[in-house]
Amino acid sequence: MENKKKKDESVSLTLLVSAGRVSSDLMEFILEIVKRFNLEIYLTDAQNIRLNNISASDIEPIKSELSMKGVVFKQKGQFPYPRVCVGEPHCNLGLIDTERVSRLILEKFSSREKVKQKFKIALSACTLGCSGVRTTDI
């Protein structure tokens, strides 16, 4: 969700996370913003980071700071980042590198616009389906 308004005029901001992986430098930067603006971090089931309780007046400065670090924000009609399991080489059952396959999907399709809301893609490296492949569109 781009900016979901609440009754108290606070908003939330969803940061897209590629393949569920965040560098320690970026995580520290996000935490610094969370502390400075007194926000709440919510880890979504789509492997993204949602910042909650943002004052409407703080949304643009927060987005500006995060954008400078290369953060991409979820917005309506945007092609979704695939949800992935940890995959090979991090799981002994993993048969594929899900991070690499996710990157290939995004390279090919991420420029598509007007994607239906709640459209989901998941990748699993084995038959266990830890990323929820059985409950997604693709």
C-alpha cells in the first residue's frame, strides 16, 4: 500500500524488499528513521517492510530519505516483487537459487503497469513450498 490513511491521519509506507533480503546498512538506516520519527516496523507476509504510524506531515521527508538509499515503495498497479523461500545454497532441500530467479522475473516484468491489486508471485526451491506458493497467483 502506498499510503494507507487512518482516522488519526497517520499513514503507513510499504518498502519493497527484493527476495526478502535487506543489507545490514539499509536495515540500520531504516531503524534510524524509525527511532527518529517514533514509527512501528511491520514485516509483511509478502516479505516487505511496512512503516506504521507516520504522521502525514512526515511522509515526504521519510520517503525522500529512503529514496536516496534506493528504497522502492509499493504503489497501486505496480508489478509485485516475488515472495521467495531462502532457497539454495541456504537450505539443504533447496534445488534452485530463488533470489536469482526472482531477480530474473523482475528484470523481465517489473516495468509492467496496471497490475491487478493483490496479484502475488511466489517461488519455492523445493516441494515444501515455504514461500506460500500454493496460495499465490503464480
